[in-house]
Amino acid sequence: DFFRDKHRSFCRMKNLKKGDVATSLRYDNCQYGTKVQVNARKKGSTKNATHVMYKRDAGGMDNAIVDIWKEGVEYWGYKYSKNLSLPGKTKIVHN
């Protein structure tokens, strides 16, 4: 599978792993491999934590800017399920 990043380059999706994210093609299609700081609420807390992840995919997400790859949610204390949506506001920062 392929997608185009903001530089119009074709990027091949590799086998995604813990620490990878997809960004929105429409709203934040940064370059493949970009270091992305993801700030999200820790499970059972009102506090957020930030973890560095890497853009390895892009998608047409209707209601999200970032999609954390499966086991990546464990950084915030969650267990992956296909219906998981992190509570509160999840923010990303990258160059």
C-alpha cells in the first residue's frame, strides 16, 4: 500500500509497530518518518503524558488528526481495542 505525504512523495507503508502513528491526510499530512510528540491523558488520571512517536502511515480519518498504532496506547496505560478512543484532548506537535 502507498500514500502521498505533503511533499507529494509516494511512501510505502511498512509493517507498523508500537510507537508508530498515522496522521490525517486532510488536516496534518506531515512527511513520512516525522517525529511526532503525542500528548494524551493517562488512564485513570486527569493528567496527560507526552511520548515521541513516528509518522508511518496516513489516513482519511473523519474525526481525528492522529491514529496511534495498536500497542502504542500502552504508553498511556490503555489496552488496545478496535473501539478505543482516548478520553480528553489528544494533541500532537511536530516540525
